[in-house]
Amino acid sequence: MRTDVMVERGAQTHRSPARFLALLVLLAAGLSLLQLDRIIPIPEWTSALWHPDPDDIRLLVVSQSMLPRIATCLLCGALLSLSGVIFQQILRNPLAEPTTLGVSAGASLAMTLVIALAPQWLIVGQTVVAAAGAGIALLLALGLAWRQRLSPVALILAGLVISFYSGAISAVLTMFHHDALQAISFWGAGSMNQGNWKAARLLLPYLLAGMALAQLLARPFELMSLGDGAARGLGLPPGAIRILGLGLGVLLSAAVVSAVGVIGFVGLVAPALVRLMGARTYRARVMWAPALGSVLVWLTDQTVQSLGAPLSRLPTGAVIALLASPLLLWLLPRLQNAAMTPEKVQADHVPGKTSLVPLELAFGGVLLVVVAGVSLLFGRDLSGWHWLSTSELDVLLHYRLSRLLAALAAGAMLAMAGVIVQRLTGNAMASPEVLGISSGASLGLFAIVLLLPGAGMAAQSVAACIGALLSFLAILALGKRNGFSPPYMLLAGVAIGAAFSALATIVMLSGTPDAVQLLAWMSGSTYGLGPVNAAFAVGSLLLAVAVTPMLGHWLQIIPLGSSVAVGLGVDLRLSRLTLLIVASFLTGSATLVVGPLSFVGLMAPHVARMLGLGQLRFQIPASALIGAVIMGIADWLGRNIAFPFQVPAGMLATLLGGLYFMWLMARGRSAS
């Protein structure tokens, strides 16, 4: 490793980011001048500059809105890029940056919590609050990935689940504190709207201090690339240097979140681009990455502004995240130090007493009946907790039965899809939610709802299934280029999920009439599901139950490896395509009912294996029962836990599933 580092230090190429940076500056400056011309026509610039009219509102717009906005863009891009360089250097992880580590999500959640529950704490300063949340998120990510030796993919997966979990908590808070948090939704998406120089004045000292410290600590940070042992041998305390570097990165990114909200992936894009253009040493990246990051944010913001209403109102942070997600896909094959191999799914080699299986499955069936009965007959109303009386059955059962059947069927389908996905990829940490298949289904649904607002459930189902299938195919296509390496496939799911999240944010804030409907669906709300929804979900489940047993032979053999499968006469192309279609159908149908996030597809197969039901003939029915029970409980809790308010079942399942995912990672069972 020492040789590699020394070679990298001496490998100064003739290439430089200067030309590319100059081109971007010209583009951004040109767009800014066009924006200025819209406010003050070019012929009036001279008189406006030399003889300003204090009553001219246009000058106020330029001086207190346009110019502060440009300055804020430049400062945010520079701070996030500098933070990304420091994170990547300290953690020796080319994908580390505030968004992928969950740092930005933690900072945003801290701001949301304080504004909703304890606004008096803001007296200590927004940056302090955001830094506390960002620091806790980073510590949690490091703790989850500790057993995997902080491997790059383990850290990214930890950041993923922290971001999901933070988003779910923020969504719950927004539901119950809508008035207090109404404005924070737009801010949290990275809005650059400015009415004064406050944000720029806040961020400038952080950038100056950050650049100074990054240069001052250049030598210790560079020596960290040699590894802890080598750094310690050279007289450096690696633990103290790491804490110092991570603390600096957290503070820089938290300052941005406190000022403008979350801006995704700038800390990944800028350092990666300058490295590819010849800035290979730490000192070179510290110099070029902030410059490029600032111009990228400036150019993106001015491009959005030039689109005109209503697109010009889109938050710049969400647009950047949407555009940057493909770069993450492009970077995955270049990730060379993902050292951990995930736990493999070994088909039908799970210990357990088969004689007890019928009893366990029977108990699962009884538990499902009990959950369904309690959900239908017991709950809260204005008079408190009680069982339904005979006079209430006709009215309330009509509403409760449909949503319960839909939730149970969706949970079972996600669980079955989870079994198929885990065996198809040979990865016990895979699931429709983690791999981005649910996000693909969501993209399909978004497309059909926005393009054909009157589309019925059949058309929505087809669109969701096509979106899930295309997403799965994209992940496998990327996996094929890397030997179907599970870490690469899971990170591809992260990229697809990030793209969907950014697009969803843009749609939610666009103000379209369908935004409210999509927002309720995204949260996984079963409120309002009627007999048609229930019939669709149950019918889809019955169809899957009829088809899945025919796939058992493939699901048992494919996890053993391609060579073994071919040797046993399995047509890999046909089998994989069929399994893809079935998993996509299950995911698309379930996502249509309970939204894109629940983690049921991850939890249920794991719980079945922990109960000794890992053999395929037992795992599929057991997982289906467990998934149905989880969603049934989530639906009942969502209806009663905060009565008269409704907490979406999918959101509750996400909170439970996120805890389970983190528990698995903490035990060292992550797909890194």
C-alpha cells in the first residue's frame, strides 16, 4: 500500500481541471447574465451601476436576492466538496460524502426535531443543532459498519438505512406538526431562495476556516492513506487524526444543511471529477474540488432558474441529487477496496427440525387470524378503546376489511419477493426495497399518474411492474459487468433509490394536483383503500401463490452458482428472466398498495430463517405469513396509535424494518 501511495503522490499528470472549470464558469456566468438581463435590461446596466435609483425595486431584487443566491450556491458547493474530500481521505472510501454517509439526513432530522418539538433550542444556533444531528448520524454509521472494518460498501449501506430512517421520522413529525413544519419541506430539499445575505455571511467563515485547516492538516491526512499501523509508526495518533478529520467534515456539511437544507452528492461528484481530470493527490483535490463543486451548484441553480415558471421554483438540491445519481452508478465498477463479502444464501442448508415445521406454520396461520380479528374488531374511537358492537359491524367492517386485506396481501407479496430476490442474487441482505426495485416500481407509477392522470388501477399496476422490472434489469446488467458482485448490485440499488427520492421531492414540491395523492401513497398509507384495491392485492397474491411453486427448482439451484446450475441443466437466461418477472410483479403490485419503503421484503425471509424455516418449501409460505402479520400489525397500529390521526402503515413498517436492518448490520451480517 505504501508503494501505491507514493506512486499516487508522484503521479502528477499533465492534465488539469482548469480548462473544464473555466468552461463551466463561462456557462454559469452566461446564464447569470441572462437572468440579470431579465431583471434589468442590458442598456440600463450602466445607469443602474453608476447612478442607482434607491426606489428602483429591481436593484433590490438583484442586490438582496439574485447576488446572495449566487454567493450561497458557490459557498455551499465548495463546503460540501471540501467535506467530501476530507471524508474520502480519512475513511479511504471513494464514495464517502455527506449524503452517502447519512450525515446530511441526520443534520436535517435534527433541525426538524428541534423546530417541531423544542424550538427554544435554536437559541444555540442552527449550525450547532445540525452538527449534533450530523455527528450522531456519522457515529451510528461508523458503529453499524465497524464489524465490517468500515469497508466502503458497509458504510454506504449504513448511510442508506440512516437516511431512510431519518426520512421516515421526519415524515411522521411533519404529519403531526404540519403547521410548524410546512415551510421546512421546501427548505429541506435544498432550496436556494434568498432574501438577504444572511446565509452567505454564515457560510463564508466556515469555508475559510475549513480550507485553512484542510491545508494545515494535509500531511497527517495524507499519511492516513498508509493505514493506521504505518501512520502510528511515523509518530501520528491515527485515532485522534480520524476524529479531527471526521469532525471537520461533519461541521462543514452541517453548516450547509442549517443554511439551505440537503444538497445531495456534490461531495461525491466534485472530488471524483477532479480526480479523473488529474488532481490525484489530497492537496490537489483540496484545491480543485471546492472550486469545481461551487461552480457545479452555481451552474445547476442558474439552469433551473432559466427554465422559467413553474420549473424555476424547483429546489436546487433535489435537482442536483437527481442528476448526480447516474454518476454513482458509473463509479461503482471503479470501487476497488470493497473488502467484505456478504453473507450468501445457501439454499436448503439451514439447520432446523423439520418435524416442528408444520406446528410453526400452523402457529403462523393462527397468529395471522388473531391479528386480522383484533385489527377488525378492536380499536379506538372518540370514546376510547373497545370491541365493535353488533350495530357497528356493518359500517366499520366495510372500511376496515378492505384496508386490512390489502395490507396483508401486500406484506405477503413483499416477503415472497424478498425470498426470490435473495436467492436470485445469492445475497441474504438483498430485498426489493434495498435493491431499488420498489423505487423502480414507484418511478413507473409516478410516470403513469403524471402522464395519464385518469389511469385506472390496472394501468397503474402495469406501469409499476414495468418500472420494477426495468430497475431490476438495470441492477443485474451492472452486476454482470462486475461478476454479479452483491456489493455492486446493492450500491446500484442505492443510486436508483436516490434518484427516485430526488424525483419524488421534485414532484411533491411542484404543486400539481396529483402531488397530494402521491404523497399519501409514498408514505404507505392504507387509509382510503377500498374493495377494488383489496381485490387487486388479494388477486395478485393468489396468482403469485399459484405460480411460485413452479419456480422452486430454479430457486433451489441458482444460489449454488452459475456453473453448478448449468451443470444441472438449468437454462440460466430463461430462469433468471422468469424470476425477474415474478419478483417485479410481486414488488410492483405490493408497492402500489403500501408505497415504496417498508423493509418487509428484508425482514420476513430473515425471520423465517431464524426460526429454522430456511428450506425453500418452508421459507416461502413462512415468509408470506410473517410479512402479512407485520403489515397487519402496522396497519392496526397506524389506525390507533395516534387516533384520530392516521399514521401510514408503510411508514410504521419502515421504522420497524429500519431498526431490524441496523441490528443485522451491527451483528456484522451486511452485504458489504
